[in-house]
Amino acid sequence: MNKKNLTNFIQTRIGFFCLLLVLFALKYIFAAYHDFNLGISDPYQHIIMWLSPVGSAILLMSIGLYFSKPLVSYCAMILLDVANSGLLFANVLYYRQFSDFITVKTITNAGKVAPGLGKSAVALLQPSDLLLWLDLIIIIILLLAHKIRIDQKSFGLLTPFAVTSVGALILVLNVFLAESSRPRLLGTTFDRSYIVKYLGIDTYTVYDAVKNEQTEQVNKNANTADLNKILAYTKKNKLPVNTEYFGKEKGKNVIIIHLESFQQFLIDLKINGQEVTPYLNSLYHNKHTLSFANFYHQVGIGRTSDAENMLETSTYGISDGSLFTAMGSSNTFQAAPQILRQHGNYTSAVFHGNVGTFWNRDDVYKNMGYNYFFDQNYFSHDKNDHIGYGIKDKIMFAESIKYLERIQQPFYTKFITVTNHTPFDMDEEDLDPSFKTSDTSDKSINNYFETAHYLDQSIREFFNYLKKSGLIKNTMVVIYGDHYGLTNSENETLAPMVGESSDTWNAYNNVQMQRVPFMIHAPNLKGKIKQEVAGEIDVLPTLLHLLGISNRNYIQFGSDLLSPKYRPWLTFRNGTIVSQKYVIGGKGLKGIVYDRKSGKQIINFTEQEKYEITKLAKEGKMSLKYSDLLNNHNLLRLYTPSGFKPVDPTQFDYLTNYRQMEELRQKLKNKSTALISKQRKSTTRLYKTDATELKGREEEITTIPESVSGNHLTEKQTKPSKNHKKSYN
């Protein structure tokens, strides 16, 4: 076809349709190679991938051909192409952040996360993203300039039906070729990238929607038989207590410090001869700190919310989204706040400088039984105090004290930091001039050390206050990293800094990079650095036993890390197993297995190794299966442990935290156990910070904002002030 004939063809409705189709297929193929890691290993897979967007795109855009009015038909085809391009673009951004593809559950719950994604999404943008929209922009301009004319010829149903039929035929061919390359592709899915590689984004999305609907139907059929299986399984995780530690911290306050995106390799790491995190290093080696050198995060797509869920409930996050956003508003929890209220009269609170709706926290925390939730409404609204994901850590800790000192003791409180989060931005004035970061080719790595250093300074300031106020004497402080900060794609650049070679970096090294800090610090604890493999799922049973509370009647998938019978192994959300001896890929013996200590791949297995690896793989699979069954079916609504009172979320109102605390103090009078009541004066002036934003504004640390100190908060008062820059997660 010569140029003139091609131009004339494009001026027809079918020609215009073909133009949209070809351009979409080209940009899809570009994204598949440039943005997705689909593991295409042979020419046959390349051909299947090239074909994968065609059939579904024809089926979708052919809808526009059924409209009889030419203008409506053209507009419909363009809008359908825009929607399809939008889905592709959304998956590109999502993949950069999570190395995974968007699920329908994630899309349907987007409203609960959307308020926190603004700046993060912008940080993920790349110049190449323009190519995903450039074709549509040019086509619209050409239409408006009449360079492409709207074909006014009548168009019956026969041609659109023929086009749709061709699309269906190509889709069937695509599925056939995919099944020939990957038998039972849709029946044994364990990795969404396989479906995208063979069938494309559109078909994957439809498939995921069908699976999601099937899951919803299964949820409706939950019964006590499933619950009994889970009870029997988790009962095996109940281990004898360590008499040296059980009840060691009974009745003590608990402070959880959630280190955002903080990885274990930062501990004791030096850059240009300087420690990146000197204060956390000192805590890690402190004689009163139990530290864990091989503690792994186990989060999935829910990332921070998954880490919180494991910490609070000792159950895993779900496989295809965030449990917080998908189920947090309706599920029944038996979480740490309510357990501690039942067994120790604890008051609970969370401090977090982001919007309360992010990860659906304002609903989830009520269902977990948290008394108070101090989100960004309770902190400074000055735009200079916020960056990236919320209020800066130094300011958040400093401004939390005026609320912390009013909470009745014993308390269980959680501080969620945000500054050390991708894209790891820092204002120039917040940088430590004495600390020189790395000079790699990757800006994220260089920035990561700076934000981690800033976070370390924030922790030092907070601990100084705990010591000055005397709280440290009656408090157990738990510090943990929620998940990785740097992604696998950045690890090879990082390798020389952690004593490895970029040339030999492999999957084993990536697994080792999933280690995060876990420390338990208290004045009467005998500290040590424990080398056993451990994971986030084990935190709650460990803390309960330190507080003298048995977990025997609760459904928990973790084990007490201090038990003399503790068996060191864990499973990642993706099925990877880590034990004291092995790192096992998701396929067990059929996948790649490494010796955990040497890092060498095991090729020829002994019979004993086969037995151990098979057993671990089976246990990991069962653990995830039963946790998913419990959470996806909301089975805890059918089970109430002896002595446990289910949460009534309607009793909590996070808009009136301060008023509630003050009314309770006045009611208790001399019986109030709040720190400010015990000391008969505020302790806020004991808090010292070098945050440059607070210079000349020190009174703000001690002053309760008018918006939260009144008898009630109106809807208007719960919103940031006009000069407040949104800083969403």
C-alpha cells in the first residue's frame, strides 16, 4: 500500500480504527519491554507478547463501530482508546512502585488510598511516559485540524460484527498459543506477570475481575468447618514460654516506632567513613536491647499496611491488595490494642503525620480497638513542615508529646514515621551538613542515606525526651522496619556498599535485602543480638509474652521468638521461604534453593535436604492459605476467645481525641495515670529538636491547636488550612 492509498484508508472509519489499534499495540509493546520485567526467554514468547494486546483491544474499541452516527462513533473509539491507554499507564506506574500489576480489588478500593498517592505518583513519572499518550494527542489535534476527516458514510452492523469476531478469534488464538507455551496458565496462577506476559493487560484485568467475583462468592459461603481447620493449624504454633522473659515487661507502657522503608543493611553502615544511623546503631548494640540480625519483612502489595496488620494481628496481608483497604472497614480483628485493653487495661493510640484516610486507617484502627488516632489534623499545618508523605519526622515526634503525656498509662502507642519514604526527598535546610552521602549514579540511593540519617536523628531526639521525662523507666520500646526502601532494580548499584559485587548479584542477595531491623528496648531487659531467622508475623506473640499475656486462645500465625522451642523459619507473601538453613524460591524443589549462610545455590539435594525443603514449602503454603481463608472470609466474626470482648468500633471518635483525654483526666482527678497528671506539669518543654522549621516557633510544641482543643471539631476544622500543602502517601 503506497502513501496515498494509506492516507485514503485512514480517512475511512475502519482505517481510523486500524490506526488507533496499531498505535496502541506499539506503545503496549514498548511498555512491555521498557517498563515491565516479564521474563521473556525465547522467540516464541516474544511473538505471543506482541499478539497479546491485539485481540482484547479490537474487542474493546470495536464497540465504537456500532454507533451509527459518525461523530459519536469516532468519539467512542477515542474514549475507549483513552481508557485502555489509561489502564496501561496506571499499570506502568504501579509496576514501578510495587513490581506487580494492579488488581481489581486495588482499583475498587482506590478511593481509600487515593488521598495519599499524589506526590508518590508524580515521583514515579518518567519522560518516556509521554509516549503512552503522544499518539492520542496527535490524533485529536489532526481531527480538530481536519487533517483526519470523519467518514460520513453509513455503517451497518455487519462490518462492526465482523471486526468484533476477528478480535475474538485473535484472542482465542492468543490463549491457545499461551497455553501451548505455559500449560494450565489460568488454572495454576502464582504470578500475575505470567498472565500479563502471555495474555496482555486487558485480558489479565478481566481474568482478575472474574477471580475477584469468585472470591466474593466464596466469602459468602464461609463456615465454622473452615474456622476449625485454622484453629487446629494455629494451635501448633503455640510454643512454651521462656520463663526468663515471660511477664518481664508486665504492666509497662509499649511504644512502637515504625521505621518507614528502613532496611537492616543500614545498621552499622558507613558512607564516606560516617555512620548513616549512629543512634539506631547504639540502640542495636545496647545492653538493654534485644536485637534481631536476621529479621525479615513479609509484606505484599499492601506494603506498610501489611506490616501494621502483621504487627497488630499476627496474620498475613492478603495476596492481591491491601487488607486494610479491601476488608478493613468490615472485618473483625483480634488485634493488639483490644487484647491489651482486655488483659492489662491499656490505652492505645497511633501517631501519624499523614491523612487519616490513607490505607483506610481511620476505619481499620477503630475495628482494631485503638482509642485514639492522631493524624495530620493534630499537627502543624505549615506547608514547610510537610514533605512527601506527611509531616516531617522530627516535627511529628516533637508535636506528639503534648498528646502522649495526656494518655492514661499503661499505654500502647505506635509512631509511624514518613520522611524515609520514596522518593526520599529532603529540604535543603533539613540536611545534616556534617553528613556526606554517597555519590552513585542512582539518585534514590544517595537520597535514601540522607533521609535515613534524618530519621535516625529524629529517633535520638525522641529517646532523649523519654529519658528526661522518666517515661523510659516504665516503657518497652519496640523498633521495626516495615519493608524495603530500595527496590531490586536498585540493589545492583548498591551492591559494593554492602560488600557484594554487582556482577554476581542474584536472587539470594535480593532476599537478604528484605531484612529489616527489629529491636526491643527496655531498662530491665538483658540485651543481646539474636541470629535466628525471624519475621514480622512473630512480633505480636513475642510482645504479648513479654507483657505476661498468653496468646494460647488467639488465632495467630506467628510464634514467640523468645520461646526455647522457637523454630526459625518464615514465608514471604510471594511464597519464598527463609529458614536457618535455606532460602527457597516459591516453587520449592522445582525452583531455586540457596544455602542461606553461604549464599550458594544447592544443585544436588540429599534426601534429608529434599525432606526439609519439601516440608518447609508445604508449611509456608499452608500458613498463607489459612491466613487468607481467615481474612478473606472474615472468620474471626465466628470466633471469640475466652475472656475477649469483641471491638465496638462505634465507641471511637478520632475527631475529638484531645477533648476525650482531657475529660477523662478531669473525671479521674488524682487517679489519673497520665504523665502530665503524675508530674503535675507538662513535659513538652523537655523535648529538644534541631528541626530548623521550629526555630522561633518553639511554643508550637507545647500549644494545643485551637482546631483540636475545643469541645468538638466541625467538618471544616478537620481539613488542613488553606496554606497547608497536601503531603500524601
